[in-house]
Amino acid sequence: MGDKADVWQGTLALMVLKTLQALGPLHGYGIARRIEQTSGDLLAVNYGTLYPALLKLEQEGYISSEWGTSDNNRKAKYYKLTRAGRKQLEKEARQWEQTTEILARFLAPGKEST
Amino acid sequence: MRRLRALVARLAGLFRKDRRERELAAEMESHLRMHIEDNLRTGMSATEARRQAMIKLGGLEQTKENYRDRRGLPLLETLLQDVRYGTRMLRKSPGFTMTALLTLALGIGVNTAVFSLAEAFLVRPLALPNLHRLVAITTGQKSPMAAADYFDGKTQGQSFEEIAAYRASDMNLTGSDEPERAYGAAVSADFFAALGIAPVLGRAFLRGEDEPGHDQMLILSHRLWQRRFGADPAALGKTVNIDGKPYTVIGVMDRSVEFPVPTDLWIPLALSPKEKADRAVNSLHVVARLKDGASLTAAQAEMTLLGRQLADVYPNTDKDRQFRVMPLVEYVEGSITRAYTILMLAAVGIVLLVACANVANLQFTRASSRRSELAIREALGADRARLVRQMLTESVLLAFLGAVAGLLFAKFCLWLCVSKMPPYVVRLWAGFDKIRLDSGALLFTMAVALVSGILAGVLPALASSKQKATEGLREGGRGATTGRGTRRLRSAFVTAQVAIALVLVVGAALLIKGFRQLTGSAEAYSPEHVLTLGVNLPVSKYPQPVERLAFYRRALAALSSLPGAQSAAAFSCYPLSNNGTNWGYFQILGRPASDLRHSPWADMQTISPEYPRLMHVALLAGREFTSDDRESTQPVALVSQKLAQRYWPGETALGNQIRIGGPADSGPWLTVVGITADVLYDWTNQVPQPTIYRPFTQAPQAASLLGIRTSGDPASLEKAARSGIAFIDPESPAFDVKPLDVAIHESTVGLGYTGAMMGILGLITLAVAVVGIYGVMAYTVGERTNEFGVRIAMGAQRRDILWLASRHGLLISAVAFAIGMPAAIASARLLAGLIYGASPGDLAVFAVVPSILFAAVLIAAYVPARRAIRVDPIVALRYE
């Protein structure tokens, strides 16, 4: 239970950072929708889990927030990437790529099993 | 870094909660609206759109709750909540809170105080940098080293950064000012480097300045610099005469530096080639700094090896020689300081245990009146762990509040200790000037508070949370009695309290009695009419015994003719001192001893003929010394009764011949001409030692005490006595001039302190135990009020009720005494080796103390029981 949540939390943070980098300042609902769409509906999670993750990133100083007005004139809290967040995104993205690459090699059908 | 930042943010999240809550609500609100709008756009009905948005969010309240957990620190928040709640609960029952607080304050306070003492005496008695890397190298248990052995160790020791030597001796200062006596130390040139200190003014000794002929310089202590030179920097370069020789001041040490304890000045240790080659006499104290990375064990192994090598090469002197490497702190501590400090630590530990038991009992009592509260909390969903945590938090909170009060109490205790101690003793007692409440003591206090809070709280918390909520609610409104298990536990606590109190109070009584006996025994010498003074004749000026004798003759003549003086005498040591005695081996003619270690031994005293009469030491047989015992006449000696009985049991010692020293030594045979009563010279020996007295005409010593018996107050003669000695030799001033009763008080004051402290601890424990038993009894009676009412209504006699009510208390005391008495006797046996006059068979103490305790316990049990028989049956029944 705890492990799954951790993995999810870790990847979720990366997704949030990436989303903010791609789309610029965005509110929580927008981030949630974007992640869902990008994942091609493979990830079906509660939007609610996003908010503690946003708070954590903000406490760590990777994102900042401020109240603004949405397209259809609604008040919403907008999150945006900080400089530390940009750096963190690069670092994590690199790590993630490395990890997937290594795993991909492992999982590639039986080259080294001789 | 990031983690820290997040932690700070979360800590901040604990505050301004209202605003944060509003913001969270607004954010959720805007999220839902946007989602609902999107859903509406896809053609859902309004209700369905809202429902779907909620589902997708995963529940509004749950999301908010998760968010809050991340926002603050949930653990800390519950704790704060518990503390807030605990504070409210404590305020609601001020009686309970005050009693518990006071008990804990006393229990924790004495622990803090004694911890501070122990820290000052045993951990950091010296203000030296990196004290824990400093060691002393000794011969055997704690003897100094022989000079040649020291130099061998210095050249061969690999584990040591520096090895240095010193020799402490008293010195006579003369020169521009009034002559005075100073604590001096002759030190090797690398002494200060080894200790890691340097003068604040001027310089330390250089290599080569500890050679004869180059050594006429000295370093002043801050104290002496102030006293003699008014803290004038121009003191550098000035000349001071020490024992008649001129020395130039080259440096001043920092105020905090006092090593060896005590020291007024340091001069170089200039050993002649002959002295350097000496392997026979253990005359040098050796200190060393361990190299970085070198352990005490490694250093010890190295010195053990050296000892073996030296034993092989120099079998005559170094046979069986063993060196010991010990922490310097251990080396400087007083011979009995450690034992007494540990005794005190044990005693305050016991006091704390009793205090905790008492507070635990109070909490048991309170827990039963809180049953309905706990039951309601449980019914509302608090699990057992949560309840236990709540109660423990309260208990720890209580302990911390107690600790704050305890710190004040500790400060008061230390103030008492320090302010009443004679300054003379403070100087000689390593670490006494370092007593204070420092950060270590503060940490210790907090730790003690935490532990006692848990100790006192854990059982009550477990016991009271065990009951089922339904039971608590059902019983809550009625006056039913407590569960059986809880009551038993509570009785066990009180029993333990009384038993422990018994042990401690008996120990305290033994100690106090021992101290009173000791000080009482001084009366035999009527010390309030004796003035004592010390003199020390430098060997350089008085090389020949005749010269010393001439000085003493003139001094005694001058002193005995002072107005108000009845007689004057010279002697080596006064009764009930604690500076150690001059201990040595002797031989008996006709009974050759195989070697030194199998030789008989005794304390050696050199006295003038008037001494026995002046000090009221009775002559039991034979004759005293007279003026006819001269240098040229037959060498004679007096022996104490103990010595006579030990070596000539059943026959007379008179007429036998003895010789001072080992079997290989030569020296005159002394004829025993008289037997004196026993005198306890060093009270730390606990019993008088066998003693040999020699006449000062036949063995005049360089250092001696002089005494004057006066008709009036001896203090009034102090000045005249001083100038009388100064008139004979201005360069050998009298020192430690004081009435004998003052000197004895100063030598025994440490024991008196321990006695007083133990007495206070005993009283505290007694009071706490009595409060404890009273509390339990009062509660039991209160609980059974309606039962008693029914019984009375049914015709029970008052006597029966009294018995019913007090039976429990009697049972508790009986069990407590059955456990406590054997424990008290056993601990008294342990203490007997430590405490003067404490005998495990001291019937008076063992009869009186338990009786007092028993009476106190009986009263504590009886008072509530009496309340039981006054119960009005009507009121009691209506109460239900």
C-alpha cells in the first residue's frame, strides 16, 4: 500500500512539473485533466490526491501558487514552476529516462539469456 | 535542504489555520465548479454533473483531510492537542496537580542538584582543554612514579603526545610583602604544553629551564597575582623569594587554571642528575596527553610492557613494578569523593522512584474519577492507544512542569552547598568551584522529567484504558468501587514506597549518627581551646636535624609564653584530620620479617614531650617523653594501645625494641617506654590505626604542626602566634593558623554535608510515602462510603468499621516492613564500609527509625479511617 502510494507520489510530482513546464501557470483542475488526457485514460485516479502533492511541491519550493482568474472568469488558484522546480524537473526527467532505459533493457526479449 | 524547507513550511502550517482552511475550501470549490461546468457541457444533468465531479475528486472531506495532514505535522498536532487538553485537565483538579507537582519537583530537583555535584566532582573537576584526553601515569594503584621510571616512560611512550611531571609542595614566599605560605608546584618544562594551556601574560617555561641553575623563575596563578601584585602587568620581571631563594616572575596563568589542585605558583622542576637516576622513591606525579587516536587501553598496554622491561633490567628497585594509566579526572578526585557521590546518586534515584510511585498512585486515583470521561472518549471513537497516549502526555506534562520547579529547588540546594562551605575547603576540593547548573544538568533534568513522567503514567494509563467503554458508562454515575486489579496495583505501589522509604531513612539515620559520633569524639580533645599552626622548614636552610630542633625549641618557648597560652607542643597530625597520616613499616627486634610487605606497619608521629597532655591523650602504661630524652640519649618511642595489643598480645610492649623502616633499612633501635590511648588521626580510616610516637629531639621533621592550649578563645592568639614565628624566622611563616575545632570542622565538613543531604532526602521520602499511603487510604474510604453507611445502618459497631477501613493500610505497612527491614539491614551492611560509625547491628537506629516510620504510616492510615466511622448512614445511602 505504502510503496504504491510512494511510486505514485513520485511520478505524480514529475507529471505535475512537466505539465506546468509545458502549459505554464495552471490551476489544480487543469493539471488533473491534462495528466489524465496525456496518459490516455490509462491512469484513472482521484483528482483529490493531486492537492496534497501540489502542497508538498510548494512546501519544497518547486512550485509557487497565486490566486487568479480562469478563462471563464472564475477565481482559481494558479500554480507555476519556480527556478528550483525547473532544475528539479530536468534532474528527475533524466533519472526517470535512465531508469526506464535500464528496465527496458532488462525486459527486452532474451538477448542475454544464453 | 528541501526537506528542511518543507519542514519549516509544515511547521508554519500549524498556525493561521483559519485562513488556510478558507483557502483550501475556496480551492476545492473552484475545482468542483470547473469540473461541474465541464460535465454539464458533456450533457449531464446538474445533479449527475455534481455527483460525478465529487466521485472523481474522491470525496471532498477526505481530500481536505489528506491535504491537512500534508499541510501541518499530524503527530505534532495531536501532541499539541493532548498538551492543551492535559493542561486544561490539570487546571481542573488543582489539589491533585499541586500534590503531584510538588512531589515531582522535589524528586527531580534533588536529582538535578546531585547530578550537578557529581558532574563537578567526577566529570570536570579541572578547567583544562580536552580533559578527557589527559591521563595520569601511576605506580601501583595511585602512587607517583620514580624519577628514572618517568624518564624511561617519556622516551619510550608512543601513545602519548607529551608526558610531564610535577611535584606539589608548600612554599614560603617572602620578599617585598609580608611572608606567606603558598601552594606551589614544581613542574617539568613541558608541563603546560601537556595540559594544553599557556599563560595569559608572559610565557611558559622553556626546554632547559628545568635544569638546576637555570630554574630561578616562576609563573603566578591569577589568584596570587591579584593578591600579591594587585593584578599589575608590571609584575613580570619582579623577584619573589621562595624558601629564601630569588625567583623571577615570567608569566601569569588564567583565572580558571588550577592544576594541581590547589596551586598558587609554578616553578620549574629542576632535578639533579642523581635525582633523575632515582628509581627507588616514587616522588613524581606524571600527567600525559594521549595522542590523537591512541586509546587508554593501548597506553595502558604500553606502560604495562615498560613495567615488565624495567622489572627485568632493574630487579632491585623495579621488581613487581606496575604502572597504571588512568584518566586524570580519576587521579585528582578525593579518596572518598567518588564513593560518597555515588551514594548520593543512589539516594536521589530512590527518592525519584518513590516520587514517581506516588504520582502514579495519584493518577490511579484520578483515573478512576475520570472513568466516565474516558468511556465517552472511547465511545466517540478514540482507540486505546490514543487514550494511553493522552494520559501519558498528561503525565509527562506534569513531570516537565515539576522539572521547572525542580530546577529552582536544585538551584537552591546548590546555593546552600556552595555558600556554607569554608573557602579553605573549596580550594582543596577538586571541582568544588565548578559546581553549577549547566546545559548538561538541564538536559539531564529534561531526560529525568521525561522518564519520570512515563514511569509515573504508564501503569495508570494502561490500567484505566483497559476497561470497556460500556462498563465505564454504566458504572460512571454510581459510586461503585474500582476494579480489583487497579486496587492491587495501587497497593503494591504504596507498599514499595514505604519499603524504599524505610531503606533510605535508615541509611540516612546511620550516616547522621556516624557523623555525630565522629564530631562528638572530638570533644575529648577539647579542641575549642587549642590553636594549631603549621610550619615547614626548607631543607636548603635547615639541612641538619639540630638546626630544625633549635627552631622548634625556640618556637615552642615563644608560643607557650604568649599571654593566654597554657602550654605549647609540636606534633605531626591532629586528631580527626583528613590529610592522610605518615604511614610506614617498622621492625621488631627478635622477629625478623621476610620482606617489606610482611613487615608490621603503623602511623608515625613525631611529638614534643608536652603533646599528650596538651591534646589530652592518656598515657596507659610506662612513661611519657621528658626533656631528658635528647639526641644523645637512648632512642625511645611511645606506642598506641592498638599497636601494643596487635604485636604483643597478652604481654607488655614496654621495653621491647623497634626500628622504623623495612628489613633492609638501617636505623637506631627504639625502646618502647610508654603506651598511649588510641587516637583516630585520619577519620577516613574509620578506626584508630596503630601509632608510633617519637620524640622530636630524636627525629625533628622539616614539616610540623604546632599547638597552643589556651585558657580563652584561641582565635585571639592567632596574630601573636604568627608574629612569634616570624620573629624566629621571617622566611618560614606559620600557615593554616586556626583553632583546632575549626580545623576539625573543615576536615569533616564533607561528611557533614552528606549527612545533612541524606537527612533531607530521608525526610522528603518519608513525607512522600506518608502522603502516598494517606492518599490511597482516603480514596478507599471515600469509595466505600456508602458501603460503610449500609453497614452502620445494619448495626455494625464503629470499632468494626474502623477495623474494616484501616485493615488495608495495616496490611500494606506490614508487607512493606517485611520487605523493607531486610533490605535496610542489607544496605546498612553495604554502607558500613563507607560510613564512619555505621554498624549494621545498630539496634538504636533499627528500632527507632522504623518505629517513627510505622507511627507516621499508622496516622496516615488512621485519619481517613476515622472519617469512615463518622459516616452518617442516611447521607451515605442518599448519596447513592
